[in-house]
Amino acid sequence: MEISKVIKSGNKFVVPLPKEIIKRYDVKEGDHFEFNVHGESITIKPYKKQYFAEVIKKVAGSFKTEHEYCEKILRIREDETDREVPTVE
């Protein structure tokens, strides 16, 4: 069992992750996590929906037109029901 102390960073509270967790789950800066409350317990797990948004960002540059981009997004949405809505930068 690992214990982490809550710290304040700006207007947010932060719970540092132990090195063992970072290594085991290959946690990188910018990764997302899902929090679930069960009575007096909280479970934290990697947020898998992030993956689809990252894939879309990587391949978006290979599309020739915005129309083609939208068609590809719709095909991905049909294939994957567990996804994050991508943001276009």
C-alpha cells in the first residue's frame, strides 16, 4: 500500500502517483484517469477513451479535405462505441 499526500497546485488539489504505479501503467504527462466513488472508496483507472482522440489527431494530417476528415471520423465512431469526442486544433 502506498500513501500520497495531497498538495495544492494553483487552484487544484493534486495527488502524486507513486513511482510503482507510473511504471506499471506507463503513465505519461497528459494522460487521463477515471475516478469512481464506491461508498467510502475511490477507484482510479486509466481513461481509455483518450486513445481514440490521440489516434484521430495523428491521422488527421493525412486527410486531403475537411469532408474526408469528417467521413473518417464518422466511420471511426461507427466502429468504436467507447470513445472520446475529438477536438480539432
